[in-house]
Amino acid sequence: MIIVLGGGPAGRIAAIRLASAGKDTTLVESAGIGGQCLHSGCMPVCALNDAARFIRQARSFQHLGITRSSPEIDFLTLQKEMREIQQKIAGILDKETRDAGVDIIYGRHGRLDGRQVYLGDEPVESAAVIAATGSRPNIPKIEGVDLNGVFTPHTLPALRHLPRRLAIIGGGIMGAEFAYIFSAFGCDVTLISRSIFLKSVDKHLRALAIRELEGVEILENTPVLSLEGCSQVSGVRVKGDGDEATIPSDAVLVATGLVPRSEAIEGVKKGSIGEVLVDDHMRTSVPGIYAAGDVTGPPYLTPVARHQGTVAADNILGIDRAMDYRFIPQSISLSHELAFCTTGTDSAASMAIPGPAGPGTFWDVPVGNTGLAKVMVEPESGRICGICAAGPGGGLIAGYLAFLMKEGYTAHDFGEFLEVHPSTDGVSGLLKYASEMLKKRDAE
């Protein structure tokens, strides 16, 4: 029997692949199938962001005089309906997994000690194990972080009403997405970043994100000293420009990233943040023990976790397969999808243009916010080294372009590309233009 610990994206896909190949496979999940992605990550952000975009669009139509009023959010109903849909998705995932031949054990805590697997305190024999126990919120050691009114994305369902003043701690993608959502819902949002806001994101996308977060107060290079209050949080004490100040807050959302949930995985080598160390075949330091997904550390992305699960399963099946982390598309969900995939090639030449008007951006023309298209191309070969696609379909564009980049496509290959029109994709046209410029340069 092969045991998979964790029913998130990595574990579930691995279990399905193993069972589909005829292996006796048991998936152990202590909570709900779907993992963090379904219950406290990607799907809740999608649900909340859909509502936030709707509110923003309605206000824009009212401002233009197209409609005479704009709606308000019923936050409790939003949460209730969101939970019901999450439960429906969980049911679909459960059926899909069982139909593939996977035996699922719910409500049991699986743990690993070297080569030995335990369900609770009961040892279980296994031919191989995949540890896919996921991640949990990174909670910084800040005085007052345990006060009432302090939330993480995992505990956000306990927020029963929208706060008038919300402080978000964290200047990464997670913090940006929640800042957009709660600002659209009418909260007075202050985002506190210990360093530069979205410091690892392309400068053009970062500038666009700041514009789309208009109305959010963004504090950069501002360490949090403590959270203030008796039993209920009342403010965030920060240090900025050498002075201390307290930001009044009715609620605080800690959005400082994730750390591996590896407490139940012992007897294998781990890294400095508790991540289970694996090679490119997802093998741990113990023969027969594999790990996949967030428990192995960054980048904490669902598609990466799924692929890692597939790689781990294939190697258990005797199929030699390795992970390739060179071309990973990502996206920030604000009013647009701010998507990107870059290789960090220093020699690449770049060009950027506003996104074209089309479905989802036509009514943004008056305010000049139709998104962005940017390409990075190696001048000598035309090889595509990076793209940014900000718009309604930015995530789809980045996903396909990342695959083409991995396959070695160049800007010149887009000479015969025909896009769908109308479209908000400016990347394909920009690649055609880059090809023409490179050919013109070579001809001179």
C-alpha cells in the first residue's frame, strides 16, 4: 500500500495518479479535501475578489451615470454562500478521487517518523509514502498577535462583520489581494510592509498594483512593533522614518506568507524554515519517502504543488521524472489579473505598452487603466525571457506563454500568430513588434 499524507493539490493529484496506475493507495486527510487552496487560499480569494470587482464596477457605472445606484456587500451572506460552494467543490473532489480508486481516510492525523507511518498512534505498513501536509500562515512574533480581532487567511471566516478600519500586515501578494478586497468592501485599509511593497514583482506591475490600490494607505519600510489593545485589538504600533506611531484598527489581518506544515514529519532532513528537503525527483533523505507541495517550501503555488505530486507519483511508479522550476507563471488578483513569468535574464531587452481595450477593460478607458503588456526578449536570438500581462485574462496569457518560453519559442515565432478579437491580450502583438524591431536592427 502507498500512503499519501494530505489531501491538498499535491497529495490528491499524486494519489489519483498512483491509483489510476493500479496501486493500492490510501489518502489520509485530517480536515477537508482540497487543502489550503480550496478552504483558505485560492478559492476564497477568488470568491471575495469577484464580489470586490463587482462592487468596483458598479461604482464606476454609477459615476459615469450609466446606473443610478451601486450595491453594498452583505458580508455574512457572502461568507455563507461562499462556504456552501466550497463544500460543493469538496464533494466533487472527494468523488473524483474515490472514483479513481483512492481510499480516503478523513479525521485521522497521519504522521511520519523516518520510514514508519502512523495514523494517530497506530503504525501502518507502506511500500512508499508521499508527505503532502501543506503549509500554514506565517505568524510573526509580535506582541499582541493573539488578541481578539487579529485574523489570518485561515481564521478569516470568524470575522462576522466588516471592520471600519482594517490594518493588513504584509507587503506581498497576499497582503495586496486582501487590501484590494476589503477596500472595495468599504473598509478603511492600511497595508503595512516591513520592506518595499511587492519588492519581488516587476516594476511596471508594481506601479500598476499601487494604482489599483488607490484608497489603500501603503506604508513601506515600516516594521510592526506590537499590536495594541486589552482583549480586543485597537491599533498597530509601528516604526517608520525613525518615529513610532499607532495606527488605529478595529481588526488586523496578518498576511505575512506561509511556512511548511511539517510538524508531523520527522526523521527526514529539513531546512531552516522546517521545509522537507527533496531532490528534483521529490525524494527525501529517507528511501521510499517522498514529499510534495507546500511542505517542501516556496513558492507555495497550487500548480507547482500539483506538478510536484505528479513527479513524486511517477517516480514511485518507476517513471524517471524531474521537476523544472525555471518557468513558473504567477498572478496577483486585483481589479485585473497582474500576471507574470520571468527568467531574470539580465541581457533581455524589454518593452511595455498599456493593455488594449476589450472585454473587461472597455469601461476602464476613461480612467486610463486598461492593464499592461510587457515582454522581455533576448536581443540576439529573440528568445522570450519574460512577460507581464495585466488584464482580465492575464493569468491565462501568462500560463500559456510560460509553457512556450519553456519550449524555447522566440518573438519571431509569433509572426503567424492570430489572436481572437476583441481581446485584452497585448503580449502577442508586442512580441510581433519586438520581432520586427530585431529584424530591422539586423538588416541595418
